[in-house]
Amino acid sequence: MISLMILCIALGFMVIGMPVAFAIGVASLVYFLLPTTFMPEVTAVQRIVAASQSFPLLAVPLFILVGHLMNGSGITMRMMTLATTLAGWMRGGLAQASTLLSALMGGISGSAVADAAMQSRILGEPMARQGYSRGFTGALLSVGGLITATFPPSLGLILYGFMGEVSIGRLFIAGIVPGVMLTIALLIVTAVIARRRNYQPINDRRPTWSEVLTATRASFWAILFPVWLIVGIRFGLFTPSEAGAFAVVYALIVGGLIYRELSLRDVVDALVASARDIGMIMLIIFFSGAFGYVITFERVPQTMAELTLGVFSSKEVLLFVIAAFLIVFGMAIEATVVVMLMTPILVPMVVAAGVDPVHFGVVMMTLVTFGGMTPPVGVSMFTVCGILKCSFKEYTVEMLPFGLAVLVVVAIMILFPGLVMFLPNAMMGG
């Protein structure tokens, strides 16, 4: 009961507008100030400090910096050229290209909101001039950013692995197949809508092998980036944290020496933007250390595991119930916060039910990230609607078929866990 009260206090503070990090921190401190708590108040400070003493956590600021460096290195426009070459001949060619761009950029930006914002600035007006409605454009670009939640190096998977003590390397590899599934699902939905509305291609014919090869060669170093990450982690060349450091150096070399588009000013801008993003995320993580300690000390995971195992006899049914809860929770709270609050509770529960925490992590990140693309308070929704100047009502209506496709993919992931776990089991064993 006490832990439920602390959770309600944190959510209440968020509702009235308190910054998320402080809402979590104050709620956690309340627990240590209660007369029934025999631990000294300094324990809260110790848990906050302990949360910062994590080597795997270094991956978060490093990959945030990589995302900003990549955006200033000329990689985005080369990826756009490749996506347009591959998909421009289809009906709704520009829309199809935007989905492929999300898949290609998923291993670079690491953030669904960043991917949606970047694409909205690049493709928003061109798609409007091609006759696409602003609601359709916003919905496609926002939900397309969901691919970033699974393709490595997903920041959400890094945070989940840190909070749940799950292998980040296995999470990275497990996210590849779901990322491909999401890409195919969104391409199919876009094709159906484009045919009904007669959205036109932007190229008058299919690309030749020569054109594809030319576009691929121009994007070669960008495409190679996620490959280096997976190969390096699989063969033990570096840990996920060391992979972040490698990625920063890689981005500087590619942008500055190979493409020669990354200037000193771009590097400074990337550092400033990264400092702002890192400060916000890391403060939430640190205060979540105290919150997670409270949840663990009160034996909430164990209690919930006992209750759920007594009610649900099927792992699949349990996952569907948790999935419904995560969708609702994700609609109201930003994905990073959901991961910080719920991972310490849910991971022990699903492990006790016999679910692989790597499998669950990919499902969870897909759902909570999707929540940011839905009303009433989706961060990605607000971002794209603000950039494209489209109404939330129009966005919501246009988002429904894409949302249905996402839910179908999640259902497949739950019912057929072998699809998610095939690559990590094959490449890393277990």
C-alpha cells in the first residue's frame, strides 16, 4: 500500500505540472520521511548517487551525442536519397520513402521523437506539395519513428537493460526483426492508403541496379554504422558503453573527414544540444534510482508476481494484459518515465512467469514508445503537429490505421516469441 501511495504521489505531481525528475524524486523522499520507515533519510541520497555509478549507463549520453553529430554530418540527406531511390517508384512514393528513411535512420538517431521531428522538417512541406494531407503526413512520420524503438542503438532499450539488469547487447540484436516487421507493416498500410487516395509516385519507373548501387555507395558509411555495433558487441570487441564511445569517434570521422560536412560549429551545436538532452534524461534516471529502491524494498515485484501467477495461467495472456496496461500508461506519460518507473516492477514479474526479459523488453519499448504517438499527451504527436501545423483531430483520425498495424505486429511478437529471440539466440547463444 505504501509503495502504491508513492507511485500515486509521483503521478499526481506530474499531472499538476511538476518536472518529471522532481516528481519522482520528491515522491521517493516522502517514503523515507514516513514514520513507519526505519531507514534514515540519507539512504535516499545514497540511492540517487548509486544510480549514477553505472558503467553501462555511459551508453546513454554517448549515443545521444552520436544522434546529434549524425544529423550535422550529411548522413541524413544521403539516407533520404537512398530511400527515395528504393521506394520512389511506388504509389505514394514520398510516403514510402519516409518509412524506409525511418528504418535506415533507426540505428543512428536512437530516438523516436528525434526521428519524427527530423523527418517532419525535411519531408513535411514536400509531402504537402505532393497532395498528402497534413494529418496523414504527421501520422506517418510520427508512427514511422517507432521503428527507432527497436533498431539498435535504441536509447529505450539501453535504459530498459540498465533498469532491469538485462543484457543490452542481446536487446540490440533482438530488436532487429521487430524493426523489420514494423517497417513492412507501415509500408503495407501506406500502400493501401496511397492506392485509395491516388497518391502518386515521385519516380516514373523502378530504379536500375546501377542507381541503387550509386545511392548505396553514397550512404555506405552510414549504413555500416549499425553493422559495426552489432558485430562489435557480438564478437566482444566492445561493450554497449564502449560502442557508444566508438560511435562518437565514427561519427566525427565520417562527418568530418569522409563527407567533410561536419564543421566545428556543428560539433559545438551537437555538444550543446546533447548536454540539454542528457541533463534531462540523466536527472530522471538518478531520481529513479531512489524510486526503484523503494519499489524493491517494499517487495512490490514479488507481490505482483504472486498475484498475477495466481490469476493468469498463460504467459501470452499475461503479456497481453501487461501490453494493454502499458499502452494506457504510455498515452499519459513519456516513454522514458514509464521505463524508469515500471521496469523494476514488471521484469521480475514476467521472469517469474517464464518470459524471457529480452523478449519482454522489445515488446515493452514498442508499446510505451507508441504511447508517445497517441492522444492525449503524446510527445511525438505534439512535435509533428507543431512542425506541420496540423490539428490533433485530423492527426488522430489518420493515425488509426497505422496504430492498428503496430498493434498487429505487437500481437505477433507476443504470440511468436521465437521471431524476436531468433537472432539473439543464434548470434549470442542462450
